[in-house]
Amino acid sequence: MNFTSIDNLSVSNTDHNNRMRINILIIEDSPSDYKLILYLLRKAGYTIARSECIDDADQLREALDQRIWNVIISDYSLPHFNAPAALKILQEKELDIPFIVVSGQIGEDTAVEMMRSGAHDYLMKDNLSRLAPVVERELREAQVRAERRKTQKQNLIQYQQLTALYTIESAIISNLDLDKVLNILLEQVIKYFEVDAADVLIWDKNRECLVYRTGLGFHSTLLQYTHLKIGEGYAGKAAVDKKIIYIPDILNDNTLLLDSMKAKNDPFTSYYGVPLVVKDNLTGVLEIFHHKKFELSQESLAFLISISNQAAIAIDNLQLLEQLSIKNKELTNAYDATLEGWAHALDIRHKESVDHSRRVTDLSIKLAIAAGFSGESLEHIRRGALLHDIGKLAIPDHILLKPGKLTPEERMIIQQHPVYAFDWLSPIEYLKPALDIPYCHHEKWDGSGYPRALSRNEIPLAARIFAIVDVWDALRSERPYRAAWQVEKVMEYILSENGKHFDPSVVDLFMDTVEL
């Protein structure tokens, strides 16, 4: 049995007795009891905007699906239904609606059981004068619970937003890799907005188009080949207008539809395109895809804009760093090419064998790696090895190129070339870390070397390594005044200088590393 009543006489939210307009659902099989309940509530000052009377489970489920009811009043026992069953359905649907039970029979145990089960109150039909006050109380408490849930939900949303923003900010601060930062950002976007996929298109200034950079959640690879001019496609439209583009159903929108969105593996429905802008300059577009139709709330859109602003700044900053890194690499390559040119010119002037500097550099790097050097320190060793004899540019040709034996005075002049190297290179910040070899490669383990007569561990390890490499290559090479030594003879000489000229540990390393 179903009775429905709609009262349109009152349109205000409150009346002179401060009663609210309410929608009331009554579970009752008696039309007279239904009318009595409505009469009592109206008499108490309530405006019944909508009421409905039902008497079975199916009708209740259908009515609850409308989600409009402010209060439910249920007879305890009906011929084919009862209040406990109705309360269970209400709880299954996870609806917080005041549930008041009325009964024609006195049953204290029944009343207690209903209250324990979740009913908000239990009234006897012969005492319905209490109905209006109970309804008023329960509506007020329901409002308090609703406000509390609203606050909790807002707190949860704020917590989730702060967590997402913190995660993204941490990625931006701790990473110099743009792809890593963008992937973390997309993970947060997909997680927070509960969408299926997202990507970032970067604005390529040189080619003047949007280019796919990274994405998550896609099965098809078609989007990876995206190149969009301004105004082309959804992303291009978002870019040219610098406004968010929302397409609720992209499959039925053919005006800007991209073929990549028609992929069978990725049948997306809803789409958001968010321009990424810094100081009115476009850096890219964030795209969000969902397989089902969805629309973000105003609050979610505001948060999406916040995330997009972070993404735009990250892209702008990290792209600048990428460009600086490229320029720095180009500059470093130019410096290194200059150093190699200096080394080659020095070989020619000194009449060293062809590629002497390159050979000693390569072998020094090999030994340095075996000794545990890595990363930037290897670059310093490489540059130091290339420039090991740069100080000889200050030595007059009649001394440097003298075919005969040097006088003590001439030898003293020759032995100044490490000092000249130090004086020339130390003012150059770029080359300061490479000074160990040019300055110290003629020092000897026993302290008999020059220019400072350093000994043992006073000599930098890089210089100790290079010293043995330099002797090896010099003795193995042809000279105008002698032939190249055989390998066995060179090895005998190196072993004879173990603990005198050379560091014993470096000699062992050399013997284990060099391929004869």
C-alpha cells in the first residue's frame, strides 16, 4: 500500500514556529495512522513538503534511492514487513536518517532491542503527543551529525590536498629530473581525482608545438607521438585559450577529437585539458582522462589549478636547468677539446711520440678506476693527465729540445715546469681540481723527486698513479736518442723502482691491471 502527499502551500524553509520544511517517509499500513502522524507534525508547526507511506521492503528501497527524506517513522509490525527489517535496509544503504519506531503494544524489551539496533527512538501509539518533540530533537541531532560529517570530509579533503601538494613539492625540491617530477605529479593527480589516466604535453618553443613528455594509465602508445600546433586538438585549444577544456563525452565530440583518443585499448569518455602557464608563458598542458563520464566539483577544479600551477613552475625551472646543463656540457666539451689541443701541441713541440698524452691519459683513467676513483674525480684525472707537461711551454727550446746531456743549471730549469703548471692553472677554477698530476707527477715515493721533495702519502694518489704510467709510456716509445724498450725491460725497471720512485701499492695495481 502506498500513499503520497505533497504540500505546496508553504515555500519558506522555516515558519513562524521555527519549524523546518521536511520530507517524511512513513512505514505504515493504516491510512488513518499515516494521516494522524502528518496532522500531529503539521499541528506542531512543521511544513510537510513531501510525504510518502509504504508498507514493504521493495517500496522502501525505491523510496530510499531518492535520498530526499529528513525523517522515517515506522510502525513496529506490519503484515508483511516490520521496523527491524526496515532499519536493516536503511543501514545497508549507509543512510543517516532519523528512524523513529511507533508501536501499538507495550514492549520494553522490544524497545531496548530496537534502540540497540540503531533506532533513534521508540514511541507508543497512545503517546504520540511526544512525536513532534522527538522529531524536532532527532532532526537537530541529525543536523549536528551532518555538520560533523561535512567538517570531517572537508578536513579529509584538505589533508589529501596537502599530502598531494607536499608529495609534489618534495619531488620538485629533491629531483632535477623533469620526467621523475612529472611522473610523481601524475601519480598524485590520478590518485586524488580518481581518474584512469593523465599525461603532460610540453611546449616545444623551437618547433612551436605541444609534444608528449610522459603519461600514466594508458594502454595504447599512440599519445606518445603527439605533436600539436597551438589551437589543434583539445590540448592545443586549452593552450591557445589558456583556459581549462572540459569534454564530458569525447567519443561523441568530433570537433577536436584526436585519433589517439579513439584507441580501442583506451576508450576514454571524459577529458580535462589544463594549460600550464608561468607568468603568462605557456609551458605545457596537463591532460586528464576517465573511462566513465565524470565532472569535477568547483573545489576539485580549484585544487587542479593549484597542482597545475606547481607543474608549470616545475617544468619552467627544470627545463631551464636542462638547458643550462646542455650549455654547460657544450662548454665543458669545448674546454676539453682545447685541453686536448694543448696536449697535442705540446707533444709536437717536445717531439714526444704521436698521441703520448692521449695514451697516458687513457691508462691513467684505467688505473684510477681500479684504484676506486669514480665520477667527477675521473674527469679531473683525465684533464690533469692531458696537461701533465703543460709547464714545459715555459722552458726554452734550447734546453727542452737539447739532444745531449743537460747541465745542472739546465736541469734545475727543466724541474721548474711543474711549478709553472701550478702557477698557470691554479687561477682557473675549472682546472684547480686537476692540478695534482701537473704539479706532483715528478715527486717520488722516497722523497727524492721535485719540485717539493714530497714523499709517500704526501704525494696525491692521482700523481702516484700517473708517475708510473708516464714512465711506462716513455720507455715503451721511440725517442730520437734511443729505441723503445721491450716490455720485459720496462717491467724490470718499474719493479726495481718499487718503493723508491713508485708507491708499492700502485706498482701492484699496475701489474694487476696493465695488459702486457
